[in-house]
Amino acid sequence: MESGTAGAGGGMKGVVYRGPGRVAVEELPLPVLQGPRDAIVRVTRAAVCGTDLHPYRGELPDFAPGTVLGHEFAGVVHSAGPEARFRPGDRVFASDVVACGRCAQCARGLHYQCAEVSLFGYADVVGKPVDGGQAEFVRVPFADVVLGATPADVSDEQGLFVGDVLTTAYAAVRNAGVQAGDRAAVVGAGPVGLLAALCARLAGAVETVVADTDGSRRARAETLGFRAVDPAEPSAALAVGPGGAQRVVEAVGTDAALRFALETAGAGATIAVAGSHHSTAMPFPTGLAFAREWTLRFTVGDPITLRDEVLGLVRDGSIDPCQVVSDRVPLVAAPEAYEAFDQRRAFKTVLEIG
Ligand SMILES: NC(=O)c1ccc[n+]([C@@H]2O[C@H](COP(=O)([O-])OP(=O)(O)OC[C@H]3O[C@@H](n4cnc5c(N)ncnc54)[C@H](O)[C@@H]3O)[C@@H](O)[C@H]2O)c1
Ligand SMILES: [Zn+2]
Ligand SMILES: [Zn+2]
């Protein structure tokens, strides 16, 4: 095993959750290799995600203060255990989902169902806590599975999108079954929603309507050439045509948004939910679902399974995820970046670290 510490003594800076509405950039100990499959990555780019807003907005009351945040990151391998597959100096991006790659669920390609699943920087919400990558260095468990190699013609910023948001959007569109000629609807015009709309267009949807409660988000959707509607408008659910949408992606993660997604769904529709849901129950229109013969699918993006496919789309120019980046700021500006994202003054913020 290579040296156990990430750097020559000292510490590093990282973004730490301190309670709802409060994140701080703090001095932290350098991470150390803990097993033969671990790698320590020197992070060059990390991003703030809608998933980070759930604890920030107090929606996860048990989320542990002190958690080092961040599950979207790319960088360079600093040190690696003998079974980590990567060597120091390799450019890599991480899957947001940590999985062992060896259990029965991983063998089925269901990495989020892995017995050892975690999400970087998300306390104990998903499996055991693993420190996140909004930091100068991060320990990556099961690095041979969790890390993808960043090709020379792919930037670190593009790589971090393949590690989560773009791949999630792609998976949702695939699970919604979007095909040439379909009428699609995307509920939520955040980064996941807009990338899903772009993936739906790529898959051949003739029309993709995007719904968002926020006017600035709708305006951004329009700049990408999508028709944008406010779900509060009485006619919004019909905006995709009298028959409703054939393919619907929900990219918000609230009961209200899922209800609206169902309202837009036409006969035989498939609804793929990519928003992270945390409620335990919601009323469901079973009669309508039966009458319209709907298929409802929940989608946790799986970058481990899909990264090569999605990297291919980035490399051949089919889709550039960087077009949704609104702000690029240094790590020390993370508290302001969270606030701006929460208040919808920023769309997608990348932390430029090294
Ligand atoms: N499934 C996965 O693997 C995965 C991966 C990444 C993100 N996510 C989830 O996807 C969701 C979106 O992420 P994001 O980064 O785009 O976040 P975001 O917060 O930027 O986007 C959410 C958008 O939904 C809009 N919105 C809120 N309520 C709405 C409603 N009732 N109807 C329509 N629009 C509404 C907001 O105005 C915002 O523009 C989050 O829940 C996030 O946790 C899931
Ligand atoms: Zn994310
Ligand atoms: Zn596993």
C-alpha cells in the first residue's frame, strides 16, 4: 500500500454541514487509506447538487452536523491501495453511489441496492457515512468500482457530471422509455430536469415540455429551446397536448411534483421519477393509473453501470453537461454557493479546487 496519508502532514479544507442553512469551510485532517481497495483523490472539481439542498433546507432532521459534504467530484488519484485499480496521477471521477461491486445486487447491476451502499457526504441517510468530496482530498472506498477513468478528451468538470447528474438524467429518460416521435414532459427545471430534457431531445422526443414553479428556472429552460410551463397554471397539465405526455420524468423530489407529473401523464404513459423522495406515503390516483395503464418507475442514477455509455455521449459531442453550469467559484466560497443555489440565484455551481 502506498503512503497512508494524502499529503505531507497538515490538513486540508472541506465543506462541512453545521445544521440547516449552515455550511462552513473548515480545516480537516487529511484522509487516509483504510483498505486495499481505497484510493485518496485530490479533488480538482466538485459540485453542489439538489440532493445537498435536502439537508440544507432541514428536510432531513437527523442529518449529522460535522458531515463533510459532496458527492459530485473529479480529480487526480493521490494514493491508492494495491487493489484499487488506479495509480497515483490517474485522472478520475467518482460515482456518487459507493458500492462494493462484488455482492449479488451489484452483480445484477443494482449498485444502489448493494449491501455496503453509501452516498458520499450524506451522513447515514444511505448506508454508512463516507466523507464527501467538496474538499481538497477525499477517501474513495472500493475505488476499483466507484472511480471511473477520465479520458484525455473529457474535462474534470464533464467527468463530475457523468458521476451523477447527467447519468441520472440519462437513466430517467431511458427508464421513461423515450423514443423517436414521443411527447415528453419533464417536471423540474433544475440541472437534473434540464439535462433530462436534453437527453429526451437526444432520444428523439418531438416535443419536451418542462414544468417548474420558479420563473427563472422556466426562463433557463426556454433558452435551451424547451416550452416551459408553470404547474400552478390551470392548463399546465395539458400543455403537452390533449392526450397528455407519453413519457414523463419527475426531477424534483416532492409529493406535489410527483402529483403534477401524474397529472401530465397520458394513456399508456411511463413516468420515471429521478427526484429524491423522503416522504413515507402520499395519496396515489390508483383509478386513473389503472384506467390509463401507466407504468411508474423510480430511478436512482447508477453511474457505475452507465458511465461508459454516458461518457460516449459526452465524447462524441451529443451532449455537453457543462452548458448547465452557472457559477464557478473557489472552495472557500462554498457557503455563499449553497445560499445562492438554495435561493435560486445560481443554477449549478462548480467548486474549482485544485
Ligand atoms: N435519483 C438520483 O440518483 C438523483 C441524482 C441527483 C439528484 N437527484 C434529485 O433530483 C432532484 C433535482 O435535483 P437538481 O440538482 O436538479 O435540484 P434543484 O433543486 O436545482 O431542482 C429542482 C427544481 O424543481 C423545481 N420545483 C420545485 N417544486 C416544484 C413543483 N411542485 N413542480 C415543478 N417544479 C418544482 C424547483 O424550482 C427547481 O428548479 C432533487 O430531489 C435531487 O435530490 C436525484
Ligand atoms: Zn448530485
Ligand atoms: Zn455490492
